[in-house]
Amino acid sequence: MNAPFVVALLGLGISILFAVNAVRTLKAGKDGHSRNAAVIHIAMAGMLAPLCLIVIATHLP
């Protein structure tokens, strides 16, 4: 496996983890910093995951 493929897999895993934790935080109904951070993490995961999928598709071993 080449380095971009492995890094994209790791990035996709971390992106999914951030999104799942953010959704759990939003469902818990927390206010303030936790809610703001969760919204930002969902946006970040929404931008990072498609990029990781593109890199995975273009660098398949």
C-alpha cells in the first residue's frame, strides 16, 4: 500500500469518528462550547470525508 492511500484511510476513520461524536453531543442537548464544537466538527467531517474518498479512489493499490 502506498502512503496517500493509508493516510486517506486514517483520515476517513478519524472523520467518521468526529462526526459520530458530534452527533452524539448534539443529541444530548448540550449548550455552549460543546454544541458549537459539534457543529464545527460535522462541517469539518463533511469536507474531509469526500476528499479522503477521492484520494482512496485515485490511489487504489
